[in-house]
Amino acid sequence: MTTTETIRDIDHLILGAGPAGLQLAYFMDREQRDYLVLEANDRAGAFYERFPRHGKLISINKVYNGYTERRAQLRYDWNSLLCDDDGFNFQNYTDAYYPNAQLYAQYLRDYAARFDLKIQYNTWISDVSRAEDGTDRFIVRDADGNLYRSRTFIVATGVSKPYVPEIPGIELTENYFDMSIDPKDYADQRLLIIGKGNSAFETANHLLNATRVTHLASPGSIKMAWQSHFFGHLRAVNNEFLDTYILKGQNSVLDANIDKIEKVDGEYRVNITFTHAEGQRAEMAYDRVICCTGFRWDPKFFGENCRPDMACEDRLPAMTSGWESTNIPNLYYAGTIMQIRDLKKTMSNVLHGFRFNIKSLYNIIAQQHESTPYPSHKLPVAAEPIADKIIDRVSSDAGLMHQPGFLGDCMVVDRETGEARYHEGLAVDYILDSEFGQQQDYYIITMEYGDFEGNVFSLEREPHPEKAYNDAYLHPRIRHMRGNALIAEHHISESLENDWRLNEHCGKRKLIRAIDFVGQEDPTQYQQTHFQKLVCFFERQLAVDTASATPMCHESSSPTACSTACEVSEKA
Ligand SMILES: Cc1cc2nc3c(=O)[nH]c(=O)nc-3n(C[C@H](O)[C@H](O)[C@H](O)COP(=O)(O)OP(=O)(O)OC[C@H]3O[C@@H](n4cnc5c(N)ncnc54)[C@H](O)[C@@H]3O)c2cc1C
């Protein structure tokens, strides 16, 4: 920077007006923070004008879900960003279960306008460095040479570059990023798609009518989202192709290393080594080869004194549990790139997960840079109101449900004042790493899947509430903590509707009218059992002297009987 250049000072600079940048800007704006979003395009949400290439979102939009309360509707509306205007949501744009991506781009543009977010469009950021005047502020330069200086810098630039594996001859291939999507261009062709993720299957399905043969190949086997619960694994909406493979429709899924790709006499010769056939090799011939091997984050705008650490083979930035760079203080990340913290486990890579991460990120930034305590509600230190609050949260919150085991609530108990402070929707790792994890008496509330093996569609279900710790399905888990030590934990059995409130489903029409289950013939009684067991857990835990309590082994699976003679679904 020269002495004659003018510079614009802003507290919080956000880079990118995709859904992540908009979501963070919304929270900044609501609290009247000094912020600005810089966006290369002349409009918000441009990613969705181009991707997914075949035009359909795989995040669901279930309009008829029976709920009238917005927070519960968000469990089935995976696309709307969070806001206080319940009437403004993506479900007003379409009732398609898998919506059109262009409509979503329109919704994002409207979101930016509806909340009058401070976005400067047509601003391509080409250089980011740190001031060397002792302030450590970020100095950001756009392609027109304009300068900005900020206290925090939040990168929400998504994954904009194709990830291309190192295979000899890979440069000869086409890429999902810019391939033709007109099936006519593939008529009667032999097609190899490298990759087995959603973009590979989306492409294969789209071209199914046209190609003479389609092969999908990569070294690892397909992972189904219904088995792993990870959205990035193959979604059922994209697996029509699998059926045509297994039922011999001239399509195949090959587990194989691609050793070499050459172009000979106008066709691709591809040498492969099968993964599960004792090293058997083959040379295959194709008319086209398309890489659907994923995307990566592009950090090219960072200068010498501001290069952030990278992770995951340099595909994503390395970050702390508070989504801050591991080596550049006050540099934060928002959006799909947050996925490095729960890679291939939960949903930070997609909208329905990262919108809740960003709410928490906003609160962390406000705490660290605006001296605003992390928001909380006060509760009396008494079992019933605490149990009420938890049942309400696990029955209605979408963040706990969509980020299982990753986002959790944290309730800190102060027995001297008789007051508990209930904080919503933090990353569990952040709870443990931050001052929350230093508290001598606190609880972490999550929803989690249990361990299971085998076919997810034929699992034995644990019907006994006192053995809920065995539950393989999504269910609430409450941990009593002292520092990083686990004192006791309680599980609540899964519920068909993910709703444990006493009046059952709070929507208009009940689903379960009767349930014949260990002597409990009506569902209210069934719900009451869960509530009572939770109250029972808190009555005992609130009486425990945490300073002298023996921590339990995290791996322990042996439950103990409750001292009040009712068996409980907990480990202690
Ligand atoms: C093929 C594909 C399909 C997907 N489908 C879905 C789906 O159906 N549902 C779902 O929930 N998720 C989906 N995702 C995940 C998807 O990446 C995110 O949901 C979402 O787009 C990420 O939002 P974001 O705001 O983090 O990034 P983006 O939406 O990518 O936004 C980043 C913004 O930053 C701007 N930008 C980048 N660099 C600069 C710079 N140097 N200067 C200024 N501006 C810059 C860009 O112009 C862009 O507007 C998909 C991802 C891929 C790769």
C-alpha cells in the first residue's frame, strides 16, 4: 500500500455472496454490525445458476410436513436460510421435493434484497494480506485496485475449482465443471465417468437415454448416504443408474484404479487395475471420459504474509473448532468449506447443515470481537424445567437434527446462584475447546445415531426406553460434563416423528394414535415415559457433587440402575 492510496475501514469483511455469505450478513445486519460483503458477480447466489449441472437440487423441500412452527418446518426445508420473517422462505417458490436450482438462485437474490444486506457486487478480490503496522488487520485489494481494511475477514467463497486427480493423461479428459449437458452430444457413445459421488451419478442418470454404454470408475466402492447418513455420499435420488448396472443394462460401476489415459485413433484407451480382482488389469476403449471427481477451495488470493494452512490434500482450509484459520487469527470460514470439521460425517458441506454453523459462527465472532456474550436463556436449576427445555429443543430444532453429534446445546449450571444458562447450537468440539469446556458442571445436548453394522434397513430396533443407549437410530443424548470429563449420560429412545413432546406431534394432525408397547397403550404415556426418565436423570445429576464424581469411561456400554429404582437409559 502506498501512502496516497485511500482505504475503506470495515469491522467485518465477508468474501462471497453465496448462501453462506448471505446467511452471515443477515446476522451481522440484524445486530447492526459494521460489515460488508464483497462479491465478484453482479448478483448473489450465482453458483446455483450453474450447479448442479443438471439443474436439480438434491436438498429436499418438503412443503407438506404437518408443522406450523417455522423452526420445526426447517427440519424438512433444507434450503431456506435462517431469518426472523417466517413468511419469507424458499417453500413459497416451489413445492417440488427436489427443487430447481435456478429457482433457488432467484430466492437467494430475493433474500439479499428482502433484508437489504450490504453487498458490493462486481468486486473480484485478488489480494489479501495482513497489515504490518502492528494491528494485524486485513488489507484486501479488489481487481480495480480499491483497498479495504478489516478486523475480521470471513471467507465464504465455496468450492469453486474442480479437483482433478493425478492420473497420466487426465488432461485429455472433460470435466463435470464445463462438460456439455445436451444428451444428443452423447448419442450411441461409450462413456467413462471417473468418480462415484453424486455429480458422477447425476451425470450418468442424465445421459442414460443417450449413451451406448456408461461406466463409472474409481478405486473405492460406492458409499450410500442412507447407510452413512452423510449427504455427500450417494443419495437415493441419484441412484437410478445403480439399478441398470445390477440388472445388466449395459452400465457398470467399476472399482478400479485408473492407471493411464491415452487418445489413440480418436478414442480413449484407459488402462485400469481392478480393486477387488487380485490385481486384474484391463485396457478399455471409450468415446468420452468425463471427470466427476469433486471440487476444491481456491486460496489463490492470499498473499505471502497471510497464507492459511490447508487440509485434506490441500482441498480445503484448515480451521479450528470455532471455524477460524489454524494459523491466521481473525480469519474465519463460512459455508461449504466448513465441512473440514466434520468431513464425511455430518452436513456442514450443504445448506441445511452450514446455515446453523454460521449462526454459531456469528455468535463466536460477536463474542470475540464485539464483547457480546454467547446468547443464552436462563433456567432454574430444577429437573422439570430443564427437561422441558431439552424435550422442546430435540423435538423442534433443525440444527441438532441435521448436524447429529456435531452441533449441540450447552447448559452450564451454577448451583450457587441456582441458575442454569442454556446456549443453543454450538459445535461440540468448540464446547470442549472453549471456556465452556472448562466449566465444572455443564451438559451437552445432541441428537446422535448409535453404532450399527449391517443392512440399515433391517436393524433390530431397541424398544425399551431404559436401553436407549443401544439405539441405532437418531435419538437425543445428554452428557453431564466436568471440564472434558464425562460424568454421566442419558439417552432418549428414537421417535418415529423425531418429536418427544407430550402432546406428540405439534402439527395439526397426529400420526400415532395408539402404541402397544410394554404396557403403554397410548402415545402420550409413551412420551411421558421419556420425559419422566429425563426428569429422573436430572434429579440425580443435579444432586451429584461434580468435583468428586468419578468420570465414566467414554466407551463404556454398561448401564447402571437408577437410584430411584426406575431403570434408566443412561451410562454412569
Ligand atoms: C456440483 C455441486 C452440487 C451441489 N448441490 C447442492 C445441493 O443440491 N444442495 C445443497 O445444499 N448443497 C449443494 N452443494 C453444496 C454447495 O457447494 C453449497 O450448498 C453452496 O453453494 C455453498 O455455498 P457457499 O456460500 O459456501 O459457496 P458458493 O455458493 O460457491 O458462493 C461463493 C461465492 O463467492 C464468490 N467468490 C469466490 N471467489 C471470490 C473472489 N475472489 N472475490 C469475490 N467473490 C468471490 C463467488 O462468486 C460466489 O458467489 C453442491 C455442491 C456442488 C459442487
